[in-house]
Amino acid sequence: MSETQTRPALIAEEMDKRQITRVIRPMLHRLTSELLEAYAIQLLLEPDDYIVPAIWGTKKNGELDDVQRQIHDRINLSVVQIRDMVRSGEANLSQDFAIEFLIRESILFKIAYSLEKSRFLFMTKEGAMKQNIPFNEIILNEFFQTVGTA
């Protein structure tokens, strides 16, 4: 097969990838934004690794608490939708797990980054009480708008 015969297939495949990313990126952004809006304060009050079992739906020792279960339920539907969009060919358990792993890790990193940046902003802001800015406003107004689709 000549190089010119394979190009249309590669171009079509590349266009499909771009179309998929135009759908996935906003889905991930919307999901993480909604989760942070709903649970940011609680997540900030918990240890750094509190979010991990919520993303994965399992905990080494014990059961998920109500908040972790709620977060997992919201995440799981999006993970399955995105996985089904990027899956190529027939379902394969290894491929499905690998895709879900990457999606969940992406969500985890976006949320962890947001939480850590919020903690940093809160601690470096000459004190929220000093500025008379409620904690919620610092986090929701200043931070979440700056994260964007990073």
C-alpha cells in the first residue's frame, strides 16, 4: 500500500481524535468544577488522600463514607461515558481498565491540584480574616475561575 493510500485513513483518525478531545475536555472540566463547587470545603478539611477512595470507589480499610460515595457516584457515570467514547473495537477488560485508570487519574489530579492551590492561596493571602473575605469566596471566586481547562 502506498503512502498516499494510508494518508486519508490517518487524517480521518486524527480528526476523530480532535473531535473526541473537544467532547472529553469539557466533560472533565464540568465534572471537576461541579464536584469542587459541591464538596470543596469538605475536601479541604479532610486529609490530602481523602479524595482517592472517592475517585476509585474503594478503600483499603473500611467503607467509603457518605461524601466519598456521593463523589464516586457522580464520577463513575462520566468515566464510563468517556471510556465508551474512546474505546476502539470490542470491549476488552484490560483496555477498559487502562482507559478508566487514565480518566480517573486525570480527575484525581485536577481535583488534587485545585485543592492544593486553594490551600496555598488561603495560607498566602495575608489571612482571610484580615481581608474580611469569607473562606468560600476565596476558594470559589478566586481559585476555581483560574483553573480553567488546565
